[in-house]
Amino acid sequence: MKIITALILLAPLATTAQTNTTTDTSLFYDSHFHLTNYVQEGISVQQFLQVMKGKVGRSTLFGIPLQQEWSYGNTGDFAPTYYLASDAPLYYYSFTDAYIAMSYRSLPKEDQQKFDPMITGFNPADMYAADHIKRVLKLFPGVFSGIGEFTIHKEFVSSKVAGEVASLTNPALDRILDFAAEAGLVVLMHSDINMPYPKPGQEPYLLKQIHSLFQRHPNTTIIWAHCGLGRVVQPVQDQLKMLDVVLSDPALKHVHIDISWDEVAKYIVSTPETIKATAAVINKYPDRFLMGSDEVAPATQEKYLKVYYMYEPLLKQLTPEAKQKLLKGNYSRLFDNARQEVRKWEAAHVNN
């Protein structure tokens, strides 16, 4: 029995090898990637390796925690594969975590090092969500590095989710982030910075709520997805100044921002002025930004790299330090640390 326990303890620690970003010739590491879509279909992890080949050195790995219901009364014989294609509700699909874990485990050890799987199959409005995350870590030791992408406020999505609507003020979310800090998990969270189509001059109350959430969890490593933007939740007036308030606060050094999604890239590279202003913020805070694609099961490398190439005008205006950290350094720092800390937590709780 002692020998078996020792093997269990050692197995997770074998996945903590770090990537040398100075010798890695890939373009970037992807902090935001979905292997499956809103009906839990996509490409295999082996196919994704071929899509990444020669261009992306490491990537997060997660599905989508929400399943779009196919309601015959709503769409008839048409099978919706996206949340905007139907008025039927979305519901949480916890099996996604087992699917991601088994996909990861199907890879040889060398290829596993390229991925940081994330737990997503939980309802952030459920006080039991943190217990689900613990259960997944214990059932699949040596696999996961973080949680997310999970959604609190998202245009058109939040109101479609069956059951209680998630909130930045819900104690269930605090319980999730507390456990993430305890276990060393990176948190990738989507929450819009504003509501869709706000009236002119209307206060972005969601910004106040997310700032308060960040303050309540100083020991949790958080990545705020998409700079808080969405398809129709466009940059609010003086948004970069608002981000500067968060980034300049010494108490919020645990908060990071990814610039994933082609919708976000569209705003950032829309004019020479927006490119220059965004580059100035990233250059000022080079330790706080990560590159992500937010691609969903891309069939080709060309489609997968679309967002990266959209950002070429921005990358040209970054300092060498800021560019290296945005593309690879910050990912490596956050997820290498998470791998080590989560493996320690798993080893300490192997007999629980």
C-alpha cells in the first residue's frame, strides 16, 4: 500500500517540466483555447497538435461548460451549434472536464507538456461548484492547471443559462476563487465590463463589482478574459484608463488580462490611435498581459492563427520585453507555477 501511495504521489509531479521561452521558436503560447464548442463537438487533441505544429508552443485546453439545448419546439429539425442560433436555454455540462482529462491523458508525456488543461464544468452560481473542482482534481491528478474559461456576465449568454444567473457578488464565486488560491489554480474568467447597449453616460456598474471581486481575492491568480469586452459590449469611454486603475493598484498584482478573441482584436487595431494607446498600456505593465486565440476547435492552422496575425500592428509597437512576456513569458510564469502548486495540493490530499 505504501508503494502504491508513493507512485500516486510521484506521478502528478512528472508533468511539471518547464518550457525554456528563450530557445522556443514558436510564435506564442495560447492562454485561451476551446477544444470543443457549444454542443460539445470539435477536434481531437491529436488534431489540435497538428494545427499548433511549428507555430504555438503551449496552450491551455478546455471545452465550453455550457451546452446549447436542441429544442424541437424552437428550431425544429435545425440543430443549433451556437448560442445565438436558438432561443432554447443553455445548461451546464460537467462531463466536459472528464473529456478534457481523458484527451490529455491519451497523449504521450512529451506532448502533455504542451498543454495546461482547465476545469470548466461547474455552475459559478452554485455553492457546491468549489466541491466539483476539488473532486475533479482528486479524480484526475496530474492533469489540470487552472479553472476556466467560465462566465459570470456575458452578452446574450447569461440570460439564456437555465437556473440562477451568475453574479460577481455571489458567495459561490468567492468560494470558487478561495479554493483556487488554496490549490494554486489559475483562474480564467469572462465577465463583461459593461452591459450591452448602455445609455450614454450610464455608469458601468459591472466594473465596480469586478474591481471589488479582485480586491477580495488577493491570493488568487486571475486572468480577465478579453479585457472585459464582447461582441457588442464595446470599449467604454476611457476604458484603457480604467484598466490602468486596476493595473497600477499594488493590491491587484494578481490580476492579469488576456487579449484573446478576434472581436477584441478588431477594436484594438481599428485605428493607429487605438493601437498606440493599447501598446502604451502593455509596455507600461509588461507582466500583466497574455496572448490568447479564443478559437473553438479550428480545423486549419490558418484559422487558428487568425487572431495572432490580426495583432501584428500592435506587436510592432511593443518593447522587446513586453512582446516576449505577452506572447510567452507571462504564460510560462503563471502556468509553470500553477503546475507545481496544484501537484503539491493533489499530493497533500491524495488520501482524503
